[in-house]
Amino acid sequence: MRKVILWIITTILVVILAAAHSPVAVAATASGSTQGTAGATETKGKTINVNTSSTTTAPGAPGSTTTSTTTSTTNPSNIKCIATDEQPATQGGVQGTEEIVVCATPGGQVTSEWPQFVPSTIVSQQPSVPPQVVGEDAASSITLPNPAIGINPTMYGVINLPIWLWIDPSIWHSYSASASAGKVSATATATPVSVTWSMGNGQEVDCSNAGTPYNPEIPASQQSTSCSYIYRMLPGGGQSDIGGNPAGTTTIQATIEWDVYWSSSGVSGGGELSPLTTTATMQYQVEQIESVIGG
């Protein structure tokens, strides 16, 4: 009789223990994933594509209040972010995994990387890309024009006479590009703020605008510019031109500086990024016109 009672008690305990553990097994099966190695494997390889598009807003014709906007998304950057190098970690008393998220181009050029913590309760998680990283990727995809240099006199300059300097005013406007990574989208905008003219003799001229193109159809007395330079000496030591006048050739360089700002959607964020520059050069001759006094 005692043996029968012990057998009944043992059977009841087995049934109770089995019932207590069965919900855990069911929950794991229903979630389709398990902790430990399986979770790490699912996290590793999760990627987010960072796609970019470029938008150009240009002013309309002179005297017009309209603008034209062109948007191109045919050349996405195809930057991808992937979580790698997973290591066990604890943060705020919560156990989980510390991993490195790396963003790179299809050619393998790394654009940015940062660490992120994944709690152990989260089996699979896409990398959370900081909005500024997306903004920086957008800025790197902005296509900015090089300055088209204008100068007057066009053929050659003359010592002690002002030279007008300008760049093509049609490019003096903002350029934008957008990027997205998961639920984060950002737009970066570059705006021209100044032109630095290097005159080839160690001197520079800073102009806060594109300059004023010289119009040969208008009398010089009716025109003015805020961006000009006067050579006081011949550049490059000086030689003689075909007419026997002392002359020198120099390289003039124009550099546009662009202020860059970014803003995001999906999450809050925005601010100033490092400025960008575009540059162009041209060869220019400066002559010294010597007067001849007859006797």
C-alpha cells in the first residue's frame, strides 16, 4: 500500500512540473526565436539601406518671381548599415549585447560607425542610425557646381587699373540632397555664402556674393562692382609682351564656400555641418603700359 501511495504522489508531481514548464516552451515556439546564439545570429546581418536623392532649386528668369525645382533619385548612394562585432554587455543593470553598427558603400568604403546596445529581451533589432549620420550622408551626396569665372578686362589686366571679378550668377543658389535609413530621413542643404579670389601673388579678395558681371553694352561710368582687384606690380617677375610692354602671367583661383545645414523627419534633429567648397582656376596676363612722351 505504501508503495502505491508513493507512486501516486510521484506521478502528481511530474504532472504539475510538466504543466508549469510547458508555457515557456510554447512561448518560445510561438515567437519563432530563442535566446542566446540564435538571437545573436538573427541580429547579425540585419541591414538598413541609406538611399539619397538630390534636389536643385534655381531662380527663374530675371524679373520673374517663379522658381524651378529639379529632383533626381536615379543615383542612390546605396550605403548600407550592418550590426557586427557582437559582445555580451550589461547596461543599467540590463543584460544584452554590445555591437558595432558600420555604414559603408557597395565598394566597401566606410562612411560612419557607432556602438549600440541591444537588450537580451530583444532577439532581433535593426541598427538605429543616428539622424546626424543620415544628415551627413545626405550632405556628402550634394552635387555642387564649380564656379565659372568672369573677369574684365577679359584679354589682360593693366597695372593700377581695377579688374572686375565675378562668377556665373546662375549657380548662386541653394542645392539639397536627402537620405533615409529605416524610419529616419534627413535633408541637407548647401547655400553659397562667399567667394575667395586668390590672385596668384599671395593676395586674396573676399567677396560676399557672386560679383557683378561687366556689361560691355553699358558705359563704364554707369556700372559698378563690389568685387574687384588692382595689381600694383607685375606677377611672376614680369616679361615683355609682343608689343614690348612689360607683362606677367598669373593663375587666378575662385573658391566658393557653402554653408551646410541638415534637418530630419521621423525623429527630431538638425543643425550645421562642416562647410563645403568648390574651386576653379584660370590663367591671366597683367601688363604695364608705359607711356611715351615725344619731344
